[in-house]
Amino acid sequence: MMSKLSVILWLLLFATTCVGQDNLSNNSDKDTLRYKRFDIEEYKRLVRKNPTAYRICKEGKLGELIELEDEYVNNSFAGFRESHTYRDSPYEYIYLYNTVGNITAYCAYLYQMPVGKGYEFDGHGHEVKCVDYDLPYKFSIDSLKVKMGTVDI
């Protein structure tokens, strides 16, 4: 009786604390994106630790890997780039920031192809442009996953 109770409690504990990949927060909501800022001081501190690195990698939450690097346009410093990837996930979430740390662009990528909605912001967090990369397709990524799961190859 005691062993059954302990097994049930362990299963309950794991069921309530495990988080699925679809529930990961990637800040893709436009209203929260406009307030996102790049932490320049933390970036400078990380660069000081490893000054010869091309890009800085750090761990986020729930198996998240964050890559930070300088962004250049026409060989001049344009700001910062932040890339979020998750363990065992084909998705990558890219944020671009200006030189003072305000967000200027966001887009999600599936195998390096833009998906969903991509946003461009001015230097103050106001939306300038929104591109729906899923609009030209007659199917969604989720329906494609279901279809590929049923096809025998």
C-alpha cells in the first residue's frame, strides 16, 4: 500500500513539474516584444570573460541556449543579435536590437526558414512592419506535422 502511494506521488510530482516544448515561452507576443531590451552590461561582462569569442553562448531556462553577438550592416556596427534555441527543437527565435538595446526585429525560424509572424520595430518599441510568413501556404506547420506522421516513407 505504501509503495503504491509513493509511486502515485512521484508520478504526480513529475506530471506537474515537467513542461512540454510547446509551452515554452519565447516572447513572441507582440505586446511583450515591444518592451524587450538587450542587456548590454551583461553582454559586455560576458565579452570581457572571453574577448576572442565570435559569439557568446549562455544557458537560459528549460534547456534553452542563447547566443549573443554583435550585428553589423554594411560593415558598420548596427546593434546586437540574440538567438534562442531549445534542446531537441528545430525552432530558432531571433531578436535584433539597436545600439542602445531596444528591440528592432523579431522572427521565428523552422530549420532556418521564417515561420509565423515577423515583426519590425522602431527604436522605441512601436511596430513598424509585420510580415506573416505562413500566409502564402494553404496549410499550417501543425497540420504538416500531423500529415507527415501518417505517411509511411
